Amino acid sequence: MKNNVRLLRTTSDLTQEQLADQLGVSRQTVIAIESNRYLPSLGLAFKIARVFGKRVEEVFVYEEE
Amino acid sequence: MNIKRYRQVRAGVALFIAALVSSGVVQNNMILAGVAVVTGMLFLALVRSKTKIVVDEREKLVREKAAQAAYAIFAPTIGVGSYLLIMLGRNTPYLFALGQVLAYLALYLIALYALSFHLLNRKFGGQSEE
């Protein structure tokens, strides 16, 4: 699973801390998602997409193993 | 976990460690006192949080994995340990008794795991509705 969270965050001029506050998660979680070390739950994925005004599939891209 | 709860947990662990250390010193059991001090320092150093405590889904996952790893290591260790102590301690009552205590502990842990699994499986809808 790839994601565009870092790209969308930087183009939205948000810091990791600000995004974390908006999502109600820790900054470590945002860092882990951006670096693809943690796959968020469906609920958090929808929240992230909503923050950027995108659809989930525009933020998270499923890749066949 | 909010800051109040976090402080309560830390205080509880610190109290337990202090009780073990004092008991070790009183009974002249320096190994117990030493292990308690080292464990306490490890806990206070690793499980600490800064001003803001956010328990989110990633942290919950980390806790689940940590608990799972602790169980996966602890259960077989005391299981095999108890068996060996019971076998080796046939002529040594102290080792035999220690083996029995560990065996009960292993059984208690297995029962606790089975019960928790059953209850959580029910809570999260793992049973057929038909």
C-alpha cells in the first residue's frame, strides 16, 4: 500500500504536528504513516482523506503484492 | 490514557518495585533487590511520556504487540522451566517446590489467556449468529 500523505500535507502547508492534531493522533503516527511503516485503520484513512478534501483511493493506493 | 491515569500507573509500578526492593533488603536477598531496581529503572526510562499523551490506534497496536510478545516469551519459558525444575528437583525439595510454583503460574497464565480470548472473541463478534 502506497500513500500520498506526505505530498498532500506539504502542499497543504501543514506540519506533521498540525495534521496529527486535526486527526487526533500522535505525531509519531503521522510519521509512521508517511514513511509507510504503519497502515492506518479504515476510519483513520477516511479522516486523512477528508482533511485533504480527497477520496481515500486518491490518498492510499493499493498495490498487488 | 490521560495524564492522571498515566501517573497512577507509574505510581503503582514504583510502589511495587519499592516494596520488592525493601523486602529484598530486609531478607538479605540482594538479587531480588537488584533485579527490582534494574526493572524499575528500565520501566521508568522506556515507558515515559512527555507533556501530551495521545493513545491512538498505532500506540494501541504497539501495546498489543508488546503484550503478545511478552506472553509468547513468558509462557513457554515458565512452562519449560517448571517442567525442568520438577524433573531435576526430585531429590531437591527447594527446586521441586519452585518448579511447582512455576507450573501453577504457567497454568494460570494459560487459563487467563484462554478466558481473555473467549471474552474478547465474543465482544468483537467472532461467533456465528446462525
